[in-house]
Amino acid sequence: MPLVTGDDLLVTARTQGYAVGAFNTSNLEITQAVFEAAAELHSPVMLTTSQSAIKYAGFENLRAMVENVSDATGVPAALHLDHGTDLDVIERCIEGGWTSVMIDGSHHPLEKNIEVTRRVVEMAHPENISVEAELGRLVGVEDEISVEEGDAAYTDPDEAERFVESTGCDSLAVAIGTSHGAYKFKGEPRLDIDRLEAIASRVTIPLVLHGASAVPPDVLELARKYGAELGDARGVPPESIARAIDHGISKINIDTDLRLAFTGRVRRILSESPEVFDPRKILAAAREGIKEVVAAKIRLFGSENRA
Ligand code: G3H
Ligand code: 13P
Ligand code: ZN
């Protein structure tokens, strides 16, 4: 079916208390894996492309691929620009087939973030494209800052209310303790659910959780078994994700877990079947691993049978 907007998927998710998975893609196999899992579980889904994914795969290639696979699959799906920082890329997405864009002004001071976000809302809304914005910064162990500095980067509930009123954005990414990548926590994982609750009581639009990969133990173990060096990789446990959904998170971004699944499966087939040199056999193994991860997310997020 034709792509739908971010709002078409997320407003219902917020009112009905589940979350839609937003999965980063940059190639055919990831796209197929996400759509196959979503179709089997009758789940809405978001396919997201970062600016670097667009650079890697090509703007038209990604758009045509996601549209084609979506048409053939028949679940409600949106094509979303992840972490848009370049206004030219954002404009191109708005005009060129994306149905949802993120303006990430989180690195700016508040007033500048409001200004750039409002500008993107003014560009996107006349074209019926949804806009996600971000307030607060996602800091992880790789940023090497103190716990206090990390807390200070979290989203302030009062600011969130003012930000949403001033910008007219459709969804808001919040910083409550997650971070991008495979190394999210040094000790015990900790999400600031009280803060999320306070934000959700002031902001009625859908809230978004970035940096939400779990680094699942089985996926990590497989990749390590076949030689991946992943240090002290640690993600957000499923229980924390479930609590976040209970407290207003309606869109959950996953990239790292797909990358880990891809890596483990490719390593395994190359190691166990050294005679294989057909890219399709190698990439089909990766696709299967990603599909399993996506299916587990859909079940955890509660979006199964919501299509
Ligand atoms: O949030 C970032 C995503 O994981 C995309 O990362 O810029 O390497 O494509 P990328
Ligand atoms: P992960 O690195 O935890 O998968 O987060 C992805 C993300 O937030 C993409 O925007
Ligand atoms: Zn992100």
C-alpha cells in the first residue's frame, strides 16, 4: 500500500499505548527483513534513513526501494528521515517522497532549536509531511562525561512543553538516558522514567525514544563466537523499553541491533561455509537474522496486529 505519514502511525500508537518500531535501512536486505517481519505480524512500521544512509545508497534508490517493497507488502508504513540536520536534505525528502522527517536541532541552544524546527514544520506541513524534533541530548559512555553532566543533557519537561507549543512539531524525541550505538551504559542500565512521565503529562504528541537497541545477549554472543570484537557492549533491556512505552513512548528507533544481527549472521556463514561466495547466500543469511530481531521488537513494542 502507499506510504502513510508519521502522524498516521504515531497518533494512534500514543492514544492506544503501544509503540511503532522505526528501523534504519540502507540496503535491500534490511528493507525486506523489516517489511517481512511487519507483514507476518500485521504491524505498522517506519523505515528510516539517515543522511549518511542516503549518501551511501542514493536518494532515489532508497525511495524507490522502500516504496516498492511497501507496495508489495501491504502494511501501513512510513518513510522517515532520521536525524536531519541539513535543511537541503530535509527539503529534498519533503519534496521527494519521504512521508516523515526529523529535524535534529538538539545540538543547538533552545531558541535556535525552536527556530530551525519551526522552519522545517513550515516547509513540511503544507505537503502533509510529519515532523519529528529532538530536545535534550543523547549522551553515552563514549562521550566520556560525568553522570551529572549526562543528567543535565536530559530533556526538561517544562522546556518540552514550550518547545512543542512554539514549534508545532508532530512528535518529540526525548533524552532520558539512552544513547546511540552498542555501548550505552558502563554499569546498570538506567532510564529516567520519572522524567518521561513528567514530559508525557505536559506533552500530548507522540514521544520518541532514540538509542533504544537492546544489544540482545544471543545476538551479541553469535557475533562474538564468530570473531566480532565488541568490548563491553550493553543496551537497553526489554523491561525498560516496556516501561517507557507504558509512560508515553510511541516510536522506538532501532539500528544497532540490526547491525549486530547482520554481522553475526554474515560471520557465521562465511566461517561455517567457506565454499560460499554467492553474495545472495551471504546476504540472505543476514536478512533472516535481521527479520528475527525486528519480529521480537514488534512483539515487545505491542504493535503486532495493529496494521
Ligand atoms: O542515529 C543514528 C543511526 O544509527 C544512523 O547512523 O548515521 O551511521 O547511518 P548512521
Ligand atoms: P540504536 O543505536 O540504539 O539502535 O539507536 C538508533 C537510533 O536512535 C536511530 O536514530
Ligand atoms: Zn537516533
